[in-house]
Amino acid sequence: MKKTIFLFAIALIASAFVTKDHSVTFNISTENSTVEWKGTKVTGEHTGTINIKSGTFTVDHGTITGGKIELDMTSITDTDMEGEGKEKLEGHLKSEDFFSVAKHPAATFVLKKAEQKEGKNYTVTGDLTIKDITHEIVFPAIIEMDETKFAAYAEFKIDRTKWDIKYGSGKFFEGLGDKMIYDDIELKFKIGATANQ
């Protein structure tokens, strides 16, 4: 009887280690995750948010092996204004001049590689698709994870003109003066995810 109990205990311990070291899929919590953007122009800047529609990350034996985030571009909002100005800007951002959300309601980021540098610091490589145009991007990120939770923070810039967002760009239009909008968009991702049980 004692031998049976001992073997059962050993089996439980072994099972715990297997659970810790196997491949785990983490589902992004849309309530605990945010995407913030900032665009700048000659006369100032605007800030806002974009909702995350869905997303997952895969971790195998402590190594991040894949991931995908889908953004709801129809949710893009401005956070630095109120009233008519806010509504006007949001409508313009959703129009053909910018993100064409009627034709392209979603944007995606597909993680291809997450290289650990030191501690929580990683260099992330992946494909960002906006308006059905895909470009590889590389950026630094802070990532923490255990068997049940995954958290990531990243802050980086993209050149919007690579995704055919050229409105107000000095690279494509002359004589804009103080109407010029700078090409770089700053993005901040804060991701919270839990293991798929």
C-alpha cells in the first residue's frame, strides 16, 4: 500500500513538471490589453486607441514560438479631443485618406521570432499587415510569463507610408506648409494573456 502511494506521488510530481514544460497557448485578454497610437504634425499631435479583437501566443519549453494579434481598425478613436473635433478626426482616420476601414476592417501582427536578450528584454520580429499590405517590423519588447500568464509591453514607430497611408505626407506632396503630417506613427502595445486550459 505504501509503495502504491509512493508511486502515485511520484506520478503527480512528474505530471506537474510535464505541465510546466509543454507547449502552451496563451489567449489575449481584450479587456486587459491596449493599443495606443500617436500621430504628429507640424502644428501638434493627436493620440488615441485601437481595440484588440483577438490574439494568441504560443510558448514551448519557455521559448516563444509564435503569436498573432488582430486589431479592430473600425474601433480607432481619438483621446485628446472631445465633441465635433473628435468625431471629425475619427471619421477622417477611418476614411480612404487613412485606414480605409470599410474595405480593411482589421489589421494583423504575426510574430515570427522573439529573441531573448537579457532577462525580460526581447527583440521581436514579425509581419504587420495594414490595408492588406504586409511589411516586416522589428522592435524591442518587455515580456514576462509563467505557466498561466503572459504579459508584454512594446513601444515603437512605423512609417505609415509603407502601408499606403500617404495623406499629408511631405514625401509625396509638396507645398503642404503647416498642413504636413509626419510619416511616423508611434504605437504602444500592452498585452495581457492567460493560458488556454
